[in-house]
Amino acid sequence: MWHDPDRSDPRVGYKIGTDGGDSGAPVWEFKDGYAYIIGIHA
């Protein structure tokens, strides 16, 4: 249920644990059809 980053689409998130190139980008987790911001890439 993870997707490649696409900042133009708020429904698309970032896979937890990805590294490189996404510094400061939000980390999304999809649950029950909703996307939650659970952190920020270091």
C-alpha cells in the first residue's frame, strides 16, 4: 500500500525507512483509508 513519493498528491506517502533525498519530507502511514503523518525524514 506504499507508493513512490509524489508531493503533488497528498494521498501518496513515503515508505517508512526510506533514506536519501527526502530529508525533511513527511513520513506517512496509511491506516483505515486515512493517511497520518507519523514523522519527518531526518
